[in-house]
Amino acid sequence: MSTTTASYPVTGMTCGHCVGAVTEELTVLPGVTGVSVDLVPAGTSTVTITSDTSLDIDQVHAALHEAGDYHLATS
């Protein structure tokens, strides 16, 4: 089984509570084995997800929405 790692730019995170909420929602996605967050309060944070399967961007978006008012940053 191969492991994949993907990083996503996320806006709306301001504190440790935000990190916990996002981590909790992403961890329950099928195949996810790890989540780490590089928090940039009031900026664009980086969320890195390690999983046994490829994640669909819609799954990530839905988990962020479920966690709170967090959004994938657009370039």
C-alpha cells in the first residue's frame, strides 16, 4: 500500500482551536493517516494530509466546511 501526501493552502484559521477542528474533521476521511497544520493566524495556513488513498478535493473542501468557516485558498 502506498502513502500519499498533499498540502493545501487554507484560509480562515486563527488559533489552536481552528487547528484542532480542522485536524479532527480531516482525520476521519477514509484513508487519512495523518494531518499536520502550519498555522498562519489571519493568513494562509498550510494543511498537509497523509493518506493511504488519493483524496478528492471535494472531500477536503467538505471537511473544512464541516470544521468551520475555513476555505481552500485560490491562487
